[in-house]
Amino acid sequence: MYDSAEISNNPVLVDRFGVVAVNSALEVDVYGHVNSTHVNGCRMINGISGSDDFTRNALLSIIALPSTAGDVSRVVPMVPHVDHTEHDVDVIITEHGVADLRGRSPRERATSLVENCAHPDFQPALRRYLEKANRQGGYEPHVLERSFSWNDE
């Protein structure tokens, strides 16, 4: 007899049936990395369970979350813990809109996430962050000191 996880989380079965996976997250960063399990990157509040199998192997992988938690943005410059990379996530949805990340460069993903998914109150600060990060260059440019203090204000 098979263990139930061998069936429910089996990547071959997930792929074969054309599964559309919808998972939640604590936060996402502007490049599409997803933190589903750790508050502030260190305090684990839940396990990843089978979401990794579904996110990685689904025909379409969707992450749905509110744009804020109280007065804190859940679309951030850089997540402190990555459960799902930008390579495994196809679409991110908040109450403000949809960012389709498929086939987009990191800078295109960032623009789409900020414009379509971030709460309007946080969009100007995220735009400023991206402008400064893009001046520094790199594949997924970051301003580390600003990333680490994003929600401290």
C-alpha cells in the first residue's frame, strides 16, 4: 500500500493531470520569490508540506495573498526566506490584480508585481526601491540595506 503523500505529492501525477496549483504565501518579493513559512525569515509558522511539489510541477502555479498584513506590505523588495523561487511560480494574485510572471525578465516581473499586486500605498516606495536597485545593476538588483529594513519604518 502506498503512503498517501506518495500519491498526493507525486510530481509525475501532478504533471500528468495538468494540475493548476493555488497556494498562499506570507509575502512575495518584487522578483517573484515566495516566502510561505517564516515570519521575518526566522520564525517558522507553518510547514511547506506539499505546496513545493505542486508549485514546481503544476501546469499553472498561482500564489494568492492579500497585498498587506495590517499596515505592512506583503509585496516586499526581498523576502528573508525563499520557499518557492521565481522559476516555479507562474502567476501572483492579490486583491489589486494579477501579475503573470511567465516568460518575463526579472525587471519585467518586478514592474508587473509592483503595478498590479502591491497595495497602492506601497507602490511609490517600491518604485523608488527598484529605480535605485536598477542603477546598481545585476540580474536581480537589490539595495540590501533598504531590503533588510523595509518593514522597520
